[in-house]
Amino acid sequence: MKKLILVTSPPACGKTFISKKLAKALNNCVYLDKDTLIVLSKQIFKVAGEEYNRSSDFFQREIRDYEYYAILDLAFEALEYNDAVLVNAPFTEEIRDDEYLDNLRAKLADKGASLFVVWVHTDIEVCHQRMIKRASDRDAWKLANWDEYVATQNFEKPSNIPELFVFNNSSEEDYKKSLDEAVKAIRS
């Protein structure tokens, strides 16, 4: 059966690293990363005369949801040509919204596909250190306002998703064990 694999978590938990390794381990998997759309988002900020801040009200109101619409449209199109499509994106609000998930499952069922969600669990301080190390401009506000930013994030695994796999990524040992288990779970 076709599967849409969503790799989710708050920023800097290791989604991109995990997603790429998981896509390679699955063989013949379409890999899509919402961060690829950032170049378009930056242009929207520029044209609108807004400061580049992915935590701003402007981003929330004018850009955020459209990035998700675009990446999922690409994913649904890819499911026409491949049995496994992996999307690397936080989905921080969406994965806790039962109505959103039910609608997504219904759309997937129409395509003969099912949903598989990978939640990347990482200790908050590990995320902080990774964000500092990656030194990305998208994280400037988050790092400058760390406590305020962390208060807006939910690092608890979602409890409303039956097809959830928790990928532990706080150590190398956790990562290796979780990678093997995730591949088996997706293939089953």
C-alpha cells in the first residue's frame, strides 16, 4: 500500500537528518522538505517589506499555511508515481488537530494510500545546541528569544495519532535503534 510519511517535531530536533536517512533506508522513496520552500517565503517577506522572521504574526498569517498546502500538493502528486512519499516538516499544529488528520487520511484513502507519522523526540537542550550549531538565519529570533520561543513549542509526542512512530534522537544509540525500527514499521 502507498504511504505518506510525515516526519514531524519542533525545529532542531533532527527532522532533516532523520528524514534523509530514513528516505535512503527505505529505497525508492520520494523525499520532500518544506524548507525547500523557504526561498519563496523569503521573497514574500521582501516584497511585503517585512522583516524576515518565521516566528512573526506576518509569517503565521500570510505564509505558513501556504507552505504546508504546497508541500502536501507535491506529496499527493508524487503518490501518483511512487508508493512511498516522505515529507519533512514540523506540522506542529496539524498533527494535534484531529479534523485535519481525518481529512488528510480521507484524501489519502482516495489515492489508495495511508498515513504514517514519525515524531522525532529530542531533548530540548539538545535542540537548543543544534540550533546554535546550525547558525541559520531562520533561527535568529528563536535563539535571541529562546525562553519565549520554547514556550510556544510542544515537545510532547502527540497522543491522538494511532499511526505514530516515536523516533528517539537524543543520542547516537537511540538514533540507530530507532532508524531500524522505523524502517520495519513503515514497510509492514
